[in-house]
Amino acid sequence: MSFSALGLSEPLLKAIVAQEYTKPYPIQQEVIPAILKGHDILGIAKTGSGKTAGFVLPILERLSRRKTTINRSVKALVLVPTRELAVQVTEVFQAFGTYLPRKIKTLAVYGGVSINPQMIAVRDAEVLVATPGRLLDLVASNALHLWDVDTLVLDEADKMLELGFAEEMNQVFEMLPKKRQTLLFSATLKEAMQEIRDQLLHNPIKIEIAEEPQNLEQIKQVAYRIDPERKGPLLRYLIKEKGMKQVLVFVSSTRTADNLVVKLRKNGVPAEAIHGDKSQGARTETLRKFKAGALPVMVATDLISRGIDIQLLPYVVNYELPRSPKDYVHRIGRTGRAEAEGEAISLITPDDEHHFKIIQKKMGKRVEMIDTEDLSLKGY
């Protein structure tokens, strides 16, 4: 099936071609026609399944058929759990709206930055992509109202619940008109999600996309057995000896991320950390430099990394192992994309070995383990 068969207009099809989309993902084939017909949607799909374009394209299609709306009247509201996802979704709206006959303003609003510029910018926005807390701040400041919203999207609703946004979400729901279209997307359908579904959705079409197994064949995996006190020197050794120009290093905490960056810089390796304690401006600039190849090493925590999407990433390093095998696969899957080869490196201390064996068993793939006891790391 092609995008032209889904009921989208020529300007959107032109933008789809410009974005180098060749054919719709399974979830896009299902949700785009259903959204255009006005149905409520319950979409169960993992991150990376193509759901963002699945709701962005029909929302833009419907808005483009209307006359412009001004004076703080938002027509489509997208609630997301993180600042990074808010920016990412907004960029998708802007990219696909490039050739529409009239400009549809999309704005991302989130905490961690000054509210004043957002209060001004929201004035003529038709699409608002927001984290719940900042949205409530803007409403309380009389910067906008929500009574004209006719499409509500909950993107990664399960993560919003995990991050403790339930109370804020309920406050937002109370402010919205009863008659509207609601699109709910989640990776899972747990009990709490069931309650939200029953509260918000009217005769929804349920669309569930089975998670495809991650293709790990293009990823070279290697692990180094290392004592804890030698992990930092080994990382610097590998970066310098392999001539790594773009490496994403995963750690388990913001404190470890910051300490690691300090030691890398002291030893002549340009590096920056990206995590929840950094300002939004700092995180955006760090990610921009890393994507552009201007920053050789970026150290990230798992939560913040969800907003990181880099097509050609040559190296991923697990400085610390994640809690679950699924998170391990998600991490290393950042490399080896788009038919390009990639390398995933894990630093394994004696305390990590049992957990790493479990990861390999769940993954169904054995990883080469290299001893480093005789490796001289003097000077690194």
C-alpha cells in the first residue's frame, strides 16, 4: 500500500516524499484512514513503530481544510511525557506541514525553561505539543484555553503514568470539551491505562502492532571483562585506539554521567552529558552537536535517550549495564541502522557477569568476551 491510497492531499504526499518515506508502516496504514474518518483510536505500539507520523499526517490534513484560528485557540493538543519527545513530535509536524497551502503553527511547550516566551508564542498556535505540568501552568496564566480543542493525542501515555503525571492529566481532561476526537497511544495496556481508556475514548478502534524482533545481525557486539577501577581508563583507551568519532555512552545515573564527562575531558576527550538535570537549552545544544559530528562523545541516561534518534551511529558503549535485557537491546539498537554496520561495546565488571549472561540468554546471542587483565592502561 502507498501513502496516496490513505486519503492524504497532494501537499502532504509531497512532504512525505521529501522526508524520504517510501511506504507506510503497518500502524500508519491502520490509523491514518481511521483518524481522517473521525474515530477515536486506541493504539498499542512500541516506540519506533511509526505512530508519530500516523497521527501527525491526518491531523494536518484535517486542519489544512479549515480556515486559520487565532487568539489562543488550540485545535489539536498532543500530551507527551518528556521535553525531548515534545520537541521531536513538533519537528515532525513542521516537516510534514512544509507544502500545505497555509502555515499551521505547531508549538512545543515544556518545563525547565522560562514560561514567558511560551506564553507569547502560544497565541496563534493551532497544534500544541505539551508536557502536562507546563500546559497547566500556561492555562493558569491565562495564556491559552482548551475549550476549542477537537483532537486530543496522548502519546506514550504509559510513560506519562510511570512518571507520575496522572493527577495533571486528569486536570487537563477536565478542561477539554466533551465532544472531541481522542487518540491514545501506549506501549502497553495495563490496568491504569484501561481506566484512562474507559474515561476518554468513545467507541474506539483498537489497533495493536506486534513488536518485531530487533535485527542485531548488523551490530558487532563485544564485551570487555574489566575491574571497576579500570573502567574509565579502558573507555578512554578504546576511544583513542579505535579513533572513535561518534560514540554514545550509556550510564545508569546523572551523577555517573557528569563524573565520566569530567574525566574524559581531563584526558583530552571532548565529551558532554545529556540527562534530566541539564537545562533544556543545554540538552538541545548537546544533541545538535553530537548529531552533527561536532561532539565525539555523548554520555546519556536511559530516560533522556528516548528522544535521541540518530540514523548512522557507529558506536554505542554500555559503560554500565541496563536493568533489563530489553533495555540492552534498545540501547545497542541505536547503532547498525539503515543497513549500516555498528559496534556495541559493553564494559563488564565481575559483579556484572551474571546479569550479562542473563542478557545474552534472553537476546539469544552470545557476545565475545575479551579479558583485559594484561592490557596496559597506563597514560589513559
